[in-house]
Amino acid sequence: MNFYTLFHGQLTHGEQQMSDDKPRRKMAVILASDMVGFSKAIGEDEAGTLKKLKESRAHIDKAIAAHYGRIFNTAGDSVIAEFSSPVDAVTAAIEFQKLLKQRNAVNQVENQAHFRVGINLGDVIIQGNDLMGEGINIAARLESIGIPGGICISNSVHAEVRKRFDSVAFYARGPQMLKNIEDPIDVFDISIDKSPIKYEAPKPTDSRTPTSPPQGPAAAPEVTKEMKGLMLQALQGDLGASYQLGYIYENGEGVAVNETEAIRWYTKAATNGSPESQFNLAMMMEQGRGCPVNLRKAFYWYEKAANQGDIEAQFNLGVCLTAGKGCDVDIVQAHMWFSLAARKVDADSISNRDILAKRLKPEQITESKKMVSDWIAQNT
């Protein structure tokens, strides 16, 4: 009971009307998500696009509900939900992005669906069951600049969740000017599997004032004193040293990132049998880092590493065989590789193995199991 009611009984009609007209506000965590390339996809294949949207939405809606979220607005491929807790919102987003990644892994490119997510904590206006205001606009703008398969969050969310998640990586993007938002917003990207996020370089808006200096001759790779010692060891045949040099150049450990040099040293170690180098080399070739995209060579190196027992390579080989990336589609072999990786209790491999099993005939599953047994007999 407020002060006015306590001393004067009840509000007059006019006073009550003024109270009703005043907008109600609250702080809320807003999650905005939509499907990448939806408009183009719906024009090219309406039935197929709606099917994969429906399958993806089942994962999204379930994760939001499981973590106490409420979807209050949907239009086409978009979903906007509110949460009371930033931790719950981020947990839900990580959960459904991982499920969508697993779904994509066992589908060919045309049947995959990638979603961007933006999350903001801010002030919103309550309109019946709907919400509006700048807090929602910021979440939608964050989603629009997000990385497909990732999660883009504002600083207000990051401050609440940065110490709560060990299984993901946070990347600071710095202050960003968002469309129709007056002040810059500090933005962070979440990588759900801790893999590095590669941002596209901004394109010059005016050819007369380029944003980067003219390209001259390639600079010589940076070398530290420690690296000189590693190079000597690598040239003497030390696979570990070659791998370390590749890793240093790929990740910029004490030097500037140089993916061309990373490819060079990984190739030297991979050729001589280093499974870690074979896997990293395959990843770079698949993603076109330090070299043009080459899916067939990526498959070749994944297979080399997988046959040496590298679990991540076994998983990625299963993905390649399922989607026909650098090879012909072969879901029996894909099931075999997921099964081998699952022996090490790898959750994603277990999930993909079980999803593929539903697409296989009993005799194909029997064939896959025999291939697993044969591989174990030959490699243990």
C-alpha cells in the first residue's frame, strides 16, 4: 500500500488514470536470435528452409524454457526472449548453439542452419505480455553483428558471467557503434568451443582514403631467441619443436600471428608423423588460414591424425564423411569414426554417433561395429 492510499483511502479516478498511463519498466536480460541467410534460403527452397528452421527452433525453444526464459516475440526466423539472470540466458544460448552445431555436423551443407545470438542486460518497457525499449534494441543489434554459431554479449552481461563459464572463451571486440544506438557499446563474443574467432577486416568506405596502408613486400617472420633454438631442433628432426613453432606462429605466442609460417612448420612435423600437427594443419586447410581452402587435403590430414588415435581428428573425420567435405559422403564410416572417438567419452561424438545410428540400417550398424573392432585390433 503506498503513502497516498494509507492516508486517503483510495485514489481518485483521475489519479488512477495517471498511474495507469505511466509506462512500467524493469531490468531484464534479453536474448535475440535469428537464422543466418534466412531470406535468401526461403526464396531458394521454402519447404527445406522451413523444415530446418522448425528442427532448429525445437532446440532453441527447449533450451530457453529449461533455463527459465520466456519467448515473447517471434517473427519469421527470429526469436526474442527474456530472462531474469544473465547466467541463465548465456547458459541457454551455449546449450542450443552446441545442439545446433551437432545437428549441422551430421547434415550436408544445404540442410545446415546457423544462428547468431545477441544478449543484453538493460532497461525495458512492459506492454502487456510484450517488452520494448532500448534494452531490446541493443540485443537485436548485437545479434546482427554476431558470429554465426557464436554469442555476442554487451559489457553489462559480460560483467555478470565472465567468471561463471570455464568451457567457453570470451573475446573482447571493444566499443562498437550499433545502428540507432546513440552511445558505443562494449562488445564481447563467446566462442562455445574456445576456438579462435576470425573477424573479417573492415572494408574501406572510400577508395580515396583506404583504412589500411598499401601492401608492400611480405615482412620476414618474427623470430625470438627461444624460437631460434626451436628452429635448430626442428631442422635436426625434432617433431615437438616443429609443432611448437607452428603453434607459436598460429596463436601469436610472443610474436605476431603468422599463419603462413604456422602452415610451414606444421607441415614439416605432420609429414614426419606428428598427430597434433596433422590435426592443426587440417584445421587450417579446412578454414583457409595461411593457405587457400583445401578440403581434400584437410580430409587427408584429419585421416592421418585419426588413424593415430587423435580424438578430435576422429570427430572431424566423422563430420567430413557425413557432410561430404573433401570426400564422398559415407555415413557408415562416419559412424565408425564417431564410435571410436566416443570410446574416450567424448560427448559430441557420442551424440553424433547416436544421431547417425537412426539413419542406418541394422546391417550398416553391424558393418560399422566390425570396422571399429578391426581398427582397434590394428592400432592397439
